[in-house]
Amino acid sequence: MTFFMKLLQLRLLVKDFKKSAEFYRDVLELPVGWYEESMEYAIFNNGETKIELLSRNAMAQVIGEENGSEEAVPFHFLLQFNVEDVDSVYQHLQEKGVNFLTEPHDRKEWGARIAHFRDPEGNLIEIYKML
């Protein structure tokens, strides 16, 4: 099976969402595509590959690591890949030995189907498909 994974966005997982959002919006003057303070989420439309901000605690909840301490949430970014079919890519990568943190599931508030795993260095990766 061959599948295509296109780098969709770089998601920066931040400690201080508001301060970070102000930096990318006001200092770097990147155009805001979506800003939702209650979700601690923003996306900046700076080209084909976008930059997202999400609080580390919010991401930890998504992958089920919600202890809240810095040690429990050590990641600073997430690579997000757009795929045609999250479930088939999930199955294919599992067959190749990838251990997933989350099974494919819908995030209705994001309008997406997603699954998560880590690379050998522990970097967080998300496969993603708009619903």
C-alpha cells in the first residue's frame, strides 16, 4: 500500500497561549485564520504550510497525558500530516510497528479525524483528515 502524507501545519505547543498568540499576530504580523481563546487555539495563514498554536495542556488532554506538569507535557511542537484516510494510514503504520498514542477518532470541534504517535526521538506526530 502506498499513501501520501502532506505536511499540513506545524503546531507549536505553548505554555502561555495568549502571549504566544499576541507575538505571532502582533509582532510577526501573521494573518490570523482562526482564533479561539477558550480552546487556546489559533492558526496563522502564512503560506501553504500553516502555523498553529495550541496550549500544551489542551494537547495533553487530546492524547490522554493530562497530568499538567512540565515533565508530563514535555513536547513543544507537533508535526501534522494531511492524509486521505486516517484509518487506513493508521492500519498501515501499525503493521510497520508504529505504536499509536491514540486510535483514529473524530474531533468534531476541529472538524477532523485524527490519530497520534511519536517518532523514535519522542516527537509528537498527528495524521489528520478534515471531516
